[in-house]
Amino acid sequence: MSQPNGPASLAKTVRGSGHPAPAAAPQDGPPRRLVVLLAVACGLTVANLYYAQPLLSELRRSFHIGTVTAGSLVTAGQLGYALGLLLVVPLGDVLEKRRLATLLLTLTVAALALAGLAPDFGVLLAASLVLGCTLTVAQILVPYAADLAPDASRGRVVGQVMSGLLTGILLSRTVGSLIADATSWRAVYLGSAALMTVLTLVLRSTLPPRQPAAALPYGALLRSTVRLLRVHPALRRRALYQAAMFGAFSVFWTTISFVLTAAPFHYSQWQVGLFALAGAGGALVAPLAGRWADRGLVRPMTAAAFVAAAAAFGLAAAGRHSVLALGAAAVLLDMAVQTTLVLGQHIVYALDSAARARLNSAYMATFFVGGAVGSQAGSAAYHLGGWPLTTALGAVLPLLALTSTIRLRRG
């Protein structure tokens, strides 16, 4: 089959594919209960990718490994997620979404069980890689919500679903820490396997079927995803902006457990988990970011978020010995990262309504690579120069993105 060269030819492919084109979104948007379900599902699912972050100190003791090696567990999960975004998420444009989500969640349950029963760190690392790949089911559900929303309220709907996803990311650290402190780190993974089993059954019985938007062979599907990066400068820009922001996010949250478990804090695992609750406050900004996007405030709010992220690391560096300062930095950083994420999705989803899964694939994969690099670089920076070097690295990333936006505006 010849490869389409843009939205017009893709629309022609849809008309001649034998699949009905997706129904137009209702003018008043999807039902509130469905939006809530999608938000909860995204949060519970993607949380699995971040349970390991506050457990690194315990895993280091359990498997007798070093700081950098322990940090590679987070990196493996994020690299697996990036692979899933590239190789799995584009299937959302050509396969029925409910069935695809069910399959990915079933594989997630198996990977979680393997992680919980891992006899050594190598097996846990492999399970984390596979788990990261299957957890991209959340990125099938976000474009699904965007498909259901009319243009005038798409930012709001996506912001609400993303608030659930981001709350899951942030609360995962607290939940993981508390469960591990009460039982063991293995119970975190095994308990989540049981929870994902229930979620799979609920989504399978509740979500309405959503027909694919196109009919393309798998190879052509992947090539068209890469082409979207070439033909849409806005997609490239927003993906690189978010790669810098998510890299900074990963620098902070991968290393903060090392800071809190060392002098002067000497926090236990459950205390590290309680600290992670501070970041959950940042999820409140996601619905606001969606409304800012609907009002056309993408550029100024993006620049403000870059400044806020850099300021968060300045606060974290200055307040190294104050848990209040570190907590305030966590909230400010998470708000900034979530703001740019939702604003970016608003821009990206508007580029081509028939290719939202592939647009999301290219966007999310690019910035999750940035997150994986940030996790490993943050661990290395902490090993080499402690918290001062770590916070300097974190501040540089959003400042680079801010410089790019200034140059673009002047151009």
C-alpha cells in the first residue's frame, strides 16, 4: 500500500479502508463519568512506572548494588516506555482501542508479577523494561479522550484526564514507599498486579468501542509516525521542550530519595513517601493548563513554566537542609512540568485529527527519552558532585528550552 503524504491523503486512506471514520465528537463532550474513569485508569496505570523511584535506597540494600546501578531501574522503565510509545501507541490509529487497551493491561499484569517475584536485580531490570513498554496503554486512552471531545473543550477534557495521570505519577511514590515500609518492595509490585487485573476487567466492560481512524500496514504506520515529526515543526518543538522538562523532572525525583535518606534528614522509607505527597499538589494545575490552552495562552504560559522549573531547582539548592524548601521546590517543579505537558498536547492533537495516536507517540516518545537520560544523568551527577551538581543540571534543562522559545519568537 502506498504511504500517505499528509492529512488529505490519510483521510483518503480512511475513506477507502473499509473502516468507518471515527464519529464526530458530541458538541457537549464525553460524559463526566467516562472522563473520570479515563483519568483514574491513566493514573493507576502509569503509577507503575514510578513505584521504583522512592524504593531505590531499599533496592540498593536488598540487591547489594551501587547508586548508579539502582538508578538504572528507573532508566530501564522509561526507555521501555519510550519504546512502547514508538512501537505500540501508533497502533491506536489502526486497531480498536478497547481491545488494544485490554491486551496491554493483561501484559502489564504479567510483567508486574515477574517484577514482584524477581530473584535478582537483572530479572527486575528486564521486567521493568517490559513493564514500561506495556504501560503505554495510558497513551492510548489520552488520545481516546481527545477524540471524544469537541474542539472548543478539548483542552479541558485532556487536562482533566492528564490530571489523573499526573496524580498517579506523583502519588505512586507515596504509595510505593508506605507499602514497602509496611511489608516489602515486592508487595508493591504484586499488589499492583492484582489492582491492574481489576482495572482490566472494568475497562473491558465499560469503555465503548472506538473504531480505528486508518488502515495501514504496521511498517507504513511506523514510517508515517516518523514523517509526522518531519512535516510538523510544532510537534518537534513541543516534543523537545517537554524532553527538557521531563529530564529535569527525572533528575529531581530520581535523586531526592538519596538526599532524604542521608544526613541531616535520615528519613525512613515511609517518610520519603510522605514527602512525595508534596509533589501531588502540582497535579492541580493540569485542568488549569487545559483552560489556558483553550484561551490561546500557550506561548506565555510555556515560557512561565520554564522559568518556574529553573527557579524550583534554585530553591532546592538553596534549601538543601530544609524539608519545607525541598517540598516547595517539588510542588513548583511538578506544576511547571505538567503545565508544559498539557499545553503541548493541546498543540499536538490539533495538528491532524486522524493521526492523534501517532502524534502522541512521537511527542511522548521524544520526551520520555529525555526523562530516561535525566534519570541516569541525575544519578551520575549525584554520585559525582552531590546535590549541588544535581540541582545545577536540573536547572540548566528548562533554561535551554526557554532560550529556544526566545530565539523562536525573535525569529
